[in-house]
Amino acid sequence: MKRAMIIFFMASLIFASHAFSMHGLRYSITVSKFENRSNWSGYWNLADTFGAVLTDSLQQTGKFIVLGEKDMRYEAMDEQDFGSSGRTVQGKKTPKIGQMTPAQLLVKGEITHFQHTTTGGTGGLRIKGFRIGGGTDSAEINAVVYVVDSTTGQVVASKKVVGQASRTGLDIDYAERDWGADLGGFKKTNVGKAVEQAIDQAVKFIIHELDNIPWEGTVIMVKGEKIYVNRGAREGVNPGQIFSVGTVDELRDPDTGELLDVSLEKVGTIVVQTVKEKISICKISDGAGKIAKGMSVMAE
């Protein structure tokens, strides 16, 4: 009986370890510009601020390779073009063309409703645009968040999120000032707390949906029994992980060209031995002689 319990316990640990490793695989993701359809306008840009806080929240989870928003990436490309123009000193610090990380997933959305105050708090003092204290006040924001597969352009998941927050008494409401890059200060406000609550819902939803989105890599070199894959520690790969290798069959609608399904024609299995930042070196456990450069690698 005791031996059976030990075996069951060890099996549970192995399963849990495998499940945790699978969950630890990271996707590259970027937040596209949100659209403000709430008809609200003020001293600060609601959509830009929402996108900035969402980008920060995704980064803080440690579960994604978070890329800069579109404007940041365009600026990076401008620097690359400038670096390759011949007008700058050439060296290791010069930005190189062709090395930007592509986003596997895009997050975009719309803010459908926003109210700075839903209860019409009264009283208090207003000094140079700042209201201090006086009753209870609430803020509310509603948004729709979309997760898009960058390869197909298809929306793979969407969710409506709602954030609400209240303040009472001698709190200072800074919601009417121009926030710029001061996210720390913004998050302390009533409106900031409502935005964070909505974003927390969005981030949890995105993480949950990762189980339904295939994680894929590519064999970049075969050297004897060693298989080199273009995914590493940056993507959350760990030694001991097991991957299936094969060719991918894509089923497309002949009328529209839409991608309908993706399936892996498996030829072998590999086990991760060594992990570097951007690559993994694996050993063949099944399918020796069948695995070739360019084949797809998927988590089992």
C-alpha cells in the first residue's frame, strides 16, 4: 500500500512538472493601438493609456515575450535604417536590420464605455484642476479585447472586460491631468484602479487562452544526434522538455484562402538537453534519420 502511494505520488510530480513546463512556454506578443469608442475625451488619451498599462501588465506576468507597441517598433526600424545608411559609426551597438523579433500574437481592442464618475460625488475642494475629498465617487470602464494570430490575421479569442473602482473621503482625484508616461501615478487614481481591474481580467483571459493556441518552433540545424531549435530560454524552454517534430499540413478554404486547420505529420520526438537564450539543443529520442532542417517543432 505504501509503495503504491509512493509510485502514485512520484507519477503526480512528473505530470505536474510536465504540465508546468508546458504552461511556461512563452509567446511573443505585442499590443496594438486601442480605439476609444466611448465618446469620452479629456486631458489624457484614454486608449493610449489603456494600451500602455496592458503592455506593462503583460510584461509583469513573465509569461510573454512582450514587444514594443507599433510606434516603438517603427522607431526601432527607423534607427536600423539610419544605422545602415552609412552616416553612423559602425560597431556592435549599431542596430542591425533583419533581427527584430516578430509577434506571434497581437492584442488589440476597443474601449466601449468610460465614465470618470458614475455616482456624481459631491463636496470637497477643487484646486487647480484637482478635486480633494467630498463624498464617494466611482469610475467605470468597459472594453473588448481581441487576441489575433499574426500569421493568419484571425481573431482567436475575445473577451469583454469591465473595471470599476470607488474612492471615498479625502482622496485626491488626478484623473483630469495629462498623464504622459506617469503610469505609476495614474494607477493610484480612481480611474487608474478601474483601468487596472479591467486589464487584470484581460491578462488572465489571454493567459488562459494560450492552451488553445499552438506553440511552434523550427529545426534550424541537424548535427548527428543533436537537433537545434530556434526557441530557447527567452521562450520559456527548459531542459527535459519533450517536443514532437514533423511537417505541418495547412488546410485552406479554396474559395477564400482562409486557414481552416493546422496538423503536424509527426516523424519523431526530441528531448531538450541544453538551453541558450534563443536556441535549444535537443537529442533525438525517436525518429533518427527522419528529422530534417526546416521541420516544425511543437510541444507535446
